[in-house]
Amino acid sequence: MEENKTEVKEEKTLKQLKEELVSLGMPADAVESFNTKSQLLAVINTMKAKESVKRVDTLEEKEDPKEEKLVEQRYRSKAIIMRDKIMAQPTIRFFIPCEGKEKPGVVEWRTDKNGKKYQFVVSGTYQTVQLSGFKYFVPKGVFVDVPQQVAEELGASLHLTSEAGKDKLMDRTDPQTGRPINEIMM
């Protein structure tokens, strides 16, 4: 027959529990307000659990400079790849009219210390086309030669702008009757 072995824990006295609580960092005068072992044990267990849990300063992820540099290099290389692709395309003559009191734009091509060409806006208004991180500046109010893909993007943008609101005009044709809306309204 097997003997039932049970571990017998030594129970601490009220005084010993209060001393343990003070050793965990609770002020002695606050510890004296506890009258029962169950109160003391609950606070002791809470304080021990609090010690075992790591303190979290912030929920925001800390930025890793190496990772940030790698992301920046990938972004830059993506923009450089797109720039090289765009600059190799045939050019198309393009004109974007100025609106209102806008002045014609002046954009110059300059060369950096590494021999790479880049655009510099001198004055006036311009429209920006951004493709995969590469920005191309197109001055308004003057004829300029732009790469084909830039011209396609500008054309699509200008087309959408010109079409916006046409479904609200009074001189539009009603699709159900085929008659002009202004005749129906009168």
C-alpha cells in the first residue's frame, strides 16, 4: 500500500507576513492597517506578481536605425530605378495651362556632385507627377518635352479634372429620355 505523501507548508504568523510585506517595499504604517492573514497574503502575492511582470515603457515600437537605413535605401533605389526608366522613354511635347493669376513655371535641370541630373523649380507654378518615389516637375504655362509615362499620367489627371461635375450641368442630356435637362426643367 502506497503512502500518501503530502507536503506540509509552514504557515507564517501575522507578524512574519507583515515583515515580509515591509521587505517587499510597502510602508510599515500601511502594513499595520491589515488585520488578517488573507489580506496580507493577497497583497504579498500581488506585489510578487508585479515584480515578475516586466515594465513596459511604451507600446510604440522602437525604431531600429539599421532597419530605417535599409528601408530608406530600398525607397531610394526604387525611385532611382523609376527615374532611369522614365528618363529612357521618348519625350512628348506637353502644355499645362495656367489658371487664374498663376505665373508660368520655370524648372531647370541641374547636376549634383555625383553627376546625376535633377530638376530644380526656379519660379512660377508647376504640376508634380510622382511615380514609384520619383518626382517629375512639369511647369505650367509653357511647352515642355516630358517622358511618355509622365505625359500619360498628366493627360489622365487633366481628363479626370475636366470630366468632374459634368453630370451636374444643366445642359447635359438625360440618359432616360434623351432630351436636354434644361428643357425638362422648364
